[in-house]
Amino acid sequence: MSNEKLIRFSITIPEDLLKEFESSYYTENRENRSEAVRNLMRSYVSSERWKNNNREVFATITIVYDHHLPELTRKLTAAQHDNGDVIICSQHVHLNHETCLECIITKGLSEDIEKFIEALKDIRGIKSLNFNVSAEI
Ligand code: NI
């Protein structure tokens, strides 16, 4: 049992958001509301922590995009060449006629990987971009 000091605070959120939260995350995980919010906050803090200490990390970046969009594939290739020093490998899957999924495995200083992720975010037309910092070296 943790000796962490607990505090109580109040927040203001849309009613519909709370209902949806309670009917999905909170109920599925069979936790009380406080524990559910604590877990989400811990997860957020841990996902942001890697940026604050510039250490070597592994990160997996997954993007989904429409390869028919003008300029998108050219900019995507350019961003990968510009950041080639942190890319270990990438895997490309053609999901359907127009949609591609690319998974890029990176290793490097968090600052450099963050720079690469920001470059990807700047490319218009990417449908989704997710990343996961897998390990701190
Ligand atoms: Ni493709």
C-alpha cells in the first residue's frame, strides 16, 4: 500500500463526456472513478516524461495516410531521410486502394525523436499518428 498523500480536487467537464467515460473506461475496468482518473493521469505523466530527460529511447511510430494526396508521400520520404539517423527500420502495409499504414521503429535521443515526430505531424493529410516509447536505454 502506497503512503502517497491523497488530495481531493474538483474539475469541470461536459456531462456527456463523463457519461461516456463512465459507461466505457470506468465500468469496463471495474474501478472507482478516482482510481480510473488516477490511472489516466499516471499514464499521461509517464508518456510525457520521456521528453523531459533527453536520454536514448526506442520509439515506435505508426502513421496511416492516403498515398494519393499530392505531396504527402514526397514529404513523408523527405522527413524520413532528414531523420535517418534515428530510424532503425520501417514497415509499410497497403491497407486498401488508397490507404497506407507505416510503422517506423526509431532509436535515439528523445529530443531527436520528438523532432522527427513533429516533422511528421506537420505533413498535411496524415490520418493518424501514434507513437509509443517502448524502452529507455
Ligand atoms: Ni501503400
